[in-house]
Amino acid sequence: MLPLDVLYLESRPGSGRSPTRRLKERGIDVRTAPLASVSAEIQSRVPNVVICELDTVSDRATLERVASAVSRIPLLVVAGHEAVALARDAAKLGVCRFLTRPVRTTELELALHQALQQPARRDLERLEFANRQLAALNDVSNRFSRIRDERELLDEVPRLLTESLEFDRGILLLHQDGSFSVRSICFPRDPPEFAESFLSRIRSGELPLPPPFAESFDKNEPIFIADPNTHPHWPKAPGEVIRTRSIVIAPIRSQNRPIGILMGNMQHHERAMD
């Protein structure tokens, strides 16, 4: 069995309620850190399991941020009774176990060892996902091949992105006279008025395009943003938690020269290809 290297994220640092001392007595390598420093802690040393404390239902945004930051590292949650309502959200975000305080040391230790088995299961799930994704890409390719008109193609790309590849939003922008203009969008999960408001704000300049759009176009290469909350060039107001899970930005080319940008994003929810 692999040795345990645990990162315990405290919601109230120094409160003395974390079970780290008892875990260390059992020979488990565990370090504590404030919830807010999760990204820095993982960058300094990657643990093989993360435990996150939650206290109230209002910690939902914190849960989303931590789940995004730990990515493929198995995540456990230790919650106060006021945060039990977050159990369903935790399951959707891939949390291995949702434990409520008080937690017995033996129960927590068992959950930690079970969490270590998650990567093997996830490898199998990723393989199954890759096969589904290849089938979806083949479907997109077949549908593209049936489109003969360039204008129809530009209009259809965002819809195919959301329908076949399960992105939540698709946007296609063309680059003309030194600036981008929206050619087509598809927001199937959003109310129509949201899409209309988005278009209006983009076209009026009220909502400027984030810098990675121009970067992808200028470099003529795709950009993957695993979490816009931690990306250094994605605009974000102080204290804001961006609900988008991940973003893909890719140039549209003609004779290998970029003529526009295609963007697809995924929100936090279950999907067939996740």
C-alpha cells in the first residue's frame, strides 16, 4: 500500500479541532494549511490525498474552488453539521468521501486508504472517456464534412461544440480590421436572455475579451485554462469566484493562418463525458 502524504486544509487554523495529531500518531504524514492557501501548498509539494474542512452551507464556493485546485488528487471533506447539505455538491465535484464531525480516527484512516485507490479507478474512467471522446470527435468530423457552405460552417461550429463534445457554451469570433467580432454563439443551458445580454455587452465593449483570446490568436495555438480562478491573465474581481470549470480557446485557421477564435467552456455539473 502506498504511504500516505496528506494535506489537511483548515477552515479555522489554530482551532485545535483537526485530527492531524491523531493521524500522525498512526504514522501518517500529514501537514495542515489554511483553506485559502490550497493552490500554493499543492505547488510546493503534491500530496496524494487532500482533506478539506467545511463549516456551513455558505462554504459551497470554497468547496468548488478547492475541488478545482486539487484536480485529480483524491479529496475528502470533513464537515460540520451545518454543512451537511453540501454532500450532494461534493459528490458531483468528485469528492471521495464526505464525513461529518466528530470523525473517529479509524474511520478517517480507512477513508484515506480507500481514497488512495481512486487514481486506478480514474485511469480506467479516463480511458473510457477517451473512447467516448474519440467517437464524439468522429461524429463532429462527419457532420462537418456534410457542410459545403463556409458561412453555414461558421454558424454551426459552436452548436456542434456543445452538442457533440458537451461543452456548455460555444463562441466563435472572427478577426477583422484588428479586432474581434462575434460570428456565432450557442449557450444551450442558459436562458435566451442571458445569451442576448452577453452578445450585447460584447458588441458594446462593456465586456472586453479576456487576454487569452488574443494570446491564442497571436500565437496561433490553442490554450487550455483548467481553472480561470487561478489563471494569471483571466479577469476576476477581488473576492470573486468564477463558476466556470474549465475553458478551451483555439484559433480558427485558413491556410494555416488564424482568422478567428473558437471558445468552449464547461461549468460545474455532471455530464456524460466529464
